[in-house]
Amino acid sequence: MNIECFPGNGTEQLDGVTAHRDLGFLDTIIIHVGRNNLRQTGNLNYIVGDVYNLVTMAKTKFSTSWVGLSGVLWRQDVSWRHIGVVNSRYEWVAQTLGVTFVDPNSWVDNWDFGRDGLHITKEELDT
């Protein structure tokens, strides 16, 4: 398994990163867009558009790979309702582009996060 992380990158930057990376042949690609800039977003349509472009790029560049889109994880400083709206739109992107949508909140509970309420605990990562 090869995991590529781009901390601090916004959705608008991941499209360029994907376009210029030579990752070779991959069986499976899971795109997990973080949530760091979710609170500051004035227009959710821009983020959804960027994710749409990112998934389209992945499908084009890795045409023989299975592509999945992982939704936004819950965080304490963003309401569940807002997270639900974002994930509903991401699910629409996935359905429209013919990829699989996964809502990570369906298997993560409050106690799976560290004290900061933002990061998954080490115990969760070990399972």
C-alpha cells in the first residue's frame, strides 16, 4: 500500500498535485479530502467543483483503477449538519462520475478521536 498525504493543501491544489505525480499503475485509488478549510468556506460549490475535477482527473489518469471518494470526517468545530451537506454533495459527485462514495462517519465514533477532537487516535489506526 502506498499512501500519499498532502497536509495543508486545499481541494483546489490537489488537482494539480495529481496531474503532475507519476504514481505508476494502481489497483485502487481512494481520495480523501480533508476538512481543514471547511469552516472558512464561503461557497461550498467551489469545493464540490474542485472535488469533481479531482475525481475526474483520477479517473482519466488511472483509467484501469478502482476509484473511491471518502467523505469528510466529523470534527468538533463544524456542525454535523454542515458535514452532512458536504458529504451529500460528495456522494452526488461519486454517483455522477461512477465511483464509490464512502462515508467514514459510519464507522468512526466520538471516542475514536484524540483529545483535540480532530485526529484519529492511534488505537483506531492500529485496528
